[in-house]
Amino acid sequence: MPDGFVTPKRSIRNVDGLIDAGLVPEAARVGLEAVAVQYAIAIPPALQKLITTPDDPIGLQFIPDAAELSVAPHESGDPVADEALSPVPGIVHRYPDRALLKPLLACPVYCRFCFRREQVGPDGGVLGEAELEVAYGYIAAHPEIREVILTGGDPLILSPRRLRAILDRLSAIAHVEVLRIHTRVPVADPGLMTDELAEALDISTPLFVALHTNHAREITEAVRVGLQKLQRRGIPILGQTVLLAGVNDSEAVLGDLFRAMLRARVKPYYLHQLDAAPGTARFHVAPERGREILANLRGRISGTALPTYIYDRPGGLGKIPL
């Protein structure tokens, strides 16, 4: 792994590990080895403990399946046109007033429905210092950019020292008013939510953390404790969820998730319609069903628990509410 970020110990990272853990049968080896050639595998211990069966709502999200090699005609290796909208390495500039900064392309866990699954992986894709300087220069040269969103990969697997250095450089750009970090770390590896990391995020520039979580069982006591380290420093936490067949495509499951978010002081922010990444069709839920679920939840759960249901249009056209 490249220097500059930390990775969970004892993560399952290959088909042998899946078989040894009893998550897939030996008979699946050949098909899954073919998947592993193309798409990364990582399941950290915190998530391993939550999997009761390979096809439960947690297992479905992280255990590879041979169906991932079946690509539908409408699926794309870059469904939201990140690459087309990347003027310099690590930057995606889709909206006038916001830009993404991807300092790395490694994650603590690899979701089987990820829209960046063609780019992320264990080699990390870490931006070097020279590339970061080019990225900072691009942001500084575009005063219309008021918000910078750190994503990837998962920025919270960067070492606290390296992450703080990036936040400080961005904060020093006068027209950058807000920073945001998109992450799976609090759920995937709660042990990384240390006081040192929380201190690194305690900056004067307004900072929001967006937590990706898809099922109420993911929000354990360890997750809540990790989030509290940020919340006690005044860092707001937003929640992002992907609507996934077999994982959370019902009123009961999404209602439980959104309530669990509020109990953890996480504001449900976005419910994402699945992006058409290669080999993800098994997770697709029709938008009509998504709208029906949210309509049925309205009035049954607090308005503070209802996210905006959105679709990121192919070709980099941006998000629209569904």
C-alpha cells in the first residue's frame, strides 16, 4: 500500500479470505477469482462481524458476486463523467461553485455497487505533493469555487497529519468557504475514528462530514462513539444512502435506517438512485419504487429523517431530485 494512509488489519482482501471466513463456498472460487482480477475486494473486521449470511443486507453490499462481470448496455465505467470533468489530476469540477478533490482512490471497504469501481483499488492512487500543488492551484485560480469536497477513495484513511495538511491548504484559499468530506470509515472501521483524527478535522473553516451508510445494522455503538468525537467538536454529520435491491428497498428498512441516523445525530441528506456502474444491475431499484417508499414514509417518520431522493444524471449533467 502507498505511504500516507492507514488500512484496517485483518481485512479480507481476496477470494481465499472469503472462503476461509465461510462467506462464499469453494465452488465459487473460479468465478470470484475472475471478478477479483477486475474489481478490488476488502471487508474490514467491523463489517465482517455484521454479516450473518452472504445474502443478508450487509453481505450483499461487500461480498463479490460473479454477476459483476455481466455488464448491461446502459452501464458505464464512468457513469457520472468524473474523468471528462477532471481538468487536472484529482479534481472534478462539475458544478460552478463546487469541486471535488480526490487525494486518493483507496477505501477501507469496496462496495460491490460503487460508481467508481473502475478507478478505486488497493494501489491507492494517492496524489503526490506535486499533483496536490497543481490541484490547489486550480482551485485557487477559480474564485467561483466556494466549496471543496474531499472524496475518493476515502479521505479518512489518510493519516491525520496528511489530512490536516490538505485541509489547511484548502482553508488558506480565500474564496473557499466550506469544506466537506465523504466517507465510509466510521462504519467500515470505527477504530480509525481516533481523537487524533478528530483533532485534525477541528478547523476554523466550516467542515461537514457526509457518512455513507445503507442499513441500520451498520450503525453500531462503536460507530456512534466514533461520530461523537467529531460532533463534540461541532462538526455536523450528514447521511448519504444508496437505494439498493435486497439491502434497503422497503419502507421498513429505510425507515429504520433514517431513525438510526437521527439517533446517531446524523441528518439524512441524500438517498441516491443507483449509478449505472458496470455489473451493478442486481442492485437496481426502479425510481418509481423509490418515490413510492419515500411517499409512504412521509408522515410516518419525522421530517428531519427524510432525505432528498436524487439521481446523478449520466454524462456529468449533475444531480436532480426524483
